[in-house]
Amino acid sequence: MTVARFWRETPRRYNLGGNRCSACTTVYFPPRAVCPTCQKHRQSLGKMEPFTLSGDGEVFSFTLVHEAAEGFEMQVPYVLALIKTPEGPLLTGQIVDISLEEVHIGMRVRAAFRKLREDGRAGVIHYGYKFSPARENGGREAVASPVSQEALARAAARAQGTART
Amino acid sequence: MMEQTVGIVSYGAYVPRYRITPQEIGQVWGTDGAAMGKGLNVVRKSVPSPDEDTITISTEALRIALTRGRINPHDIGAIYVGSESHPYAVKPTATVVAQAVGATPYLTAADFEFACKAGTAAIQTCMGMVASRMITYGVAIGADTSQGAPGDALEYSASAGGAALVIGRENLIAEINATESFTTDTPDFWRREGQRYPSHGGRFTGEPAYFRHVGECGRRMMELAQTEPKDYQHVVFHQPNGKFPQRIGKSLGFSEAQMKYGLVTPWIGNTYSGAALIGLANVLDHAKGGDRVLVVGYGSGAGSDAFDVTVTDRIESYDRNHGRQVQEFLDGGVPLSYAMYAKYRGKIHLGGS
Ligand SMILES: [Zn+2]
């Protein structure tokens, strides 16, 4: 990805900046130019306003990635999930700071700020949102043990059984 | 003493999730890691994930601070990030942090560098700007993801973490009554441009460096504030390991009880620019209105910054339960093997270009 393109996407990658149709209040992420929900799209012309997602969400579905995308080699196997936000949009993102055994559909997560990738050793570093387990009120983060092969297999089985979207 | 009251409006700390023990490190290098850990008073140290660095740690800490203090990011007039592990040699950490918390574009921002005391230097700069009414809020961050060369003594303690303080004039949870510094040219620890790991003067890092600067600065701070050790409920020192702060604290006349909350390095390692600020964050997590706190930072090269702080009653209603408190970082964490640690920290040569 070019530096310029990534830079244009900074507001949404850093801050989950989407937009909202002021005619019907539907929230979009990534932001849209018009609202496809309004019966006549023209109704929403000029009525789309910036809207920042809260960063809260829950796991709608997830998968385990073993064949890493470029730049993610150090993190294999990692969890890629669809996150349902309370504002409406469904986001795709990596879940970090979690042992594979803990991931489950419906678990609450929260946006975290992480390094997404580096353009080689001399290039620009791209940052943006990922997700980490949300803490229940005042509760402590569960302390997990290192990943075992059994845990990997079980998590993979669960992920397969739930990949229904 | 400051003519205009300034102090801490809000704060937040962040420490990455992984931990490694001195035993695990020592086993790889054929040394007695347990004895090493005991000598340093380091039980475990934090290790960042491959996708964490000083920018992400700073951002997480500041986001917690802004939420706790219900601060509008657009009221921030300055962000200074102190670190010796800025991800870029040229391109500021502070601009990414500013953008990521929604504080851009009407603010000034810069990166500070002074070994481990860049964060406390940032506090002093913010104090001056806030007191002179140049800005409403100034943000001072100290964060690092420092590394020791494999097998070097530093490898047993160098860790990752950081904390952010929002400095202002109103709604203070802690007033900073006064600050003092002690600075000399002392070559105890350094890293030349382009070098991956730092070099240090071995035993020279002790007496003429850490102990002299922290001791002189702490003593002078108490002289200026007309205080004695018994006037403080808490004391926080820079803590490159768990032993140095205990020794200097004792020689200045502080008790174990006064040092209790300010000492965090034994459970997370030496977070460099983050160390004194995370210690202060832990003190604020536990403090009561009226508590007095002495903070003495230290940076190699060398200098110390001290702060005489009084916690206000506002701390009782302040939302310090939002986000993780420091104690959770001290208790929690996921253990790593040396192999995983070496992979995460880029110590494995992958070949190719
Ligand atoms: Zn609409």
C-alpha cells in the first residue's frame, strides 16, 4: 500500500472514524458518500456526518490464520475476527493479547492501537486498530498459559464450526 | 515554589502482556538467572508483542488518561513523548500519538530524549507552558521498549511500558508544588546512532551516576520544599532494577512502607523512560487526598528531575478504575520462553536482505 493511500485512511485506522446518515441515523464504517439504507439515496446526499465508533464490540465470528499475510509472520497463528459494534457496523480485525483457547463468539472486545505492518526495514510503519479482550467491570484480565498444540487444534475446530458467515 | 498552581489532571499507564523471568534468560546463556534476578531484585520483566512499540504504548496510556479525566483531546496544547526507543530515528512519535487520540491539528508536539528521564523532562516543560497559560493541558509521556544485548546484564531487566500524565491548572488530582533538577556530563550509559543495543560503563553506572544524581537531586528538592522524608507518604525513584531505588531510598531516610507503591520494576522490569512514571501511577492508584509524594527520576548522561507532589481530595472522585490499574500489570502477564522472546524482540536473524 502506498504511503499516500494509508495516510488518507488514517482517521479510520487510528480512530475508527466512520460516518452517519443524519436522515436515518445508520452508521457506516468505512464511511460512505451516500446512505444505501435510505429509500432514495439522494435523501442522504449532504447529510452524511462524521461519526467515531466507540471501539467496543463483540466477536461475531472468527478464524485462525496460519498462513500469515505479509508482515504478520511473527504472529502466526493469530485470530482474525468479525466484530459486531454496538453502533452497527461489522468490522474485521485481529484479536491480540488473547490465548487461542479464550476466543469465542459473543466475547466482548475493545479496540487497541497496534502496529499493523512495516514497509520493510527502511519504510514507513503503519499503525491502526486491532482488538483485545474487554475487561468486565473492574475485573482482571485472565492470565493465560502459552499455546499448546491441543489448544490450537481445539480452537481451529471451533473456528471451523462457527464459520457460517 | 510555583506561582501558578499546576499539577496532574489525569494519568494512565500501560505495560505489554508478556513476561520473561531471569531464570529463563540465564538458562540460555549458562548463567545463574535466579541469582541474577535476586541481585537485581527483578522477578520478571515485561516483553512487548511484535506489534507493540513506544508509539502504541504511549497511545494506550494516554487514551486511558483522557477517558479517566474526561478530557477533550482538542484542549491538549502540547504532547511530548520521552523515550530512548522512538520507532523512527527521524519522524516524531508524538505526532502519531496526537493523531491517535484525536488531538490534532492545533497543538505542538515533539519527542524528548534524555535516556530514562525524558518523561520527567517532559513534565517540567508542560508545567512551564501550563503555568504561563500558553496551553490548557500539556501531555507528558515516558515510554520505552528498550533492549539489552543478548547475554548482557541489561537483558535481565530491560523491558517495555509507559505512562502518560496530563498536566493542567484546574481539576487537579495532584498538585506539583515544586520541581528541581541536577545535571552533569557523566558517561555512564549511551547508544550511538545506528547501534542496536546500548553500551554502559559497568559498575560506573552506580555511584557517580545514579546514586549521586538521585541523591543530590532528592536532597535538594526536600531542602527547597522545606520537607523531610517523614513528611512524605510515598516516594518514587527511577528504578533501573529493584535494588538501586531501595538503596538510595534508605540512604535518603525513607522506609520500605514509603517506597512500597513507587517500586514496580521487580514485577515488570526496567521500563526506562516509563519507570518513574509507572511508579507514580501506581502511587496515584493507591493515594488518598493529602498524601505527599516525592518523585526523583534519573537519566543516564546524566541528570535527575525531582517533584514535590501533594495529592488532592479530588483523587477520591476521580475515575481511576477506568482502564487497568498498575497493580494488574504487576500481578498479571503471560510467561514467554526465551525462544518466543527472541522471536518477538527481533533477536533472531531471519536471513535474506
Ligand atoms: Zn440513511
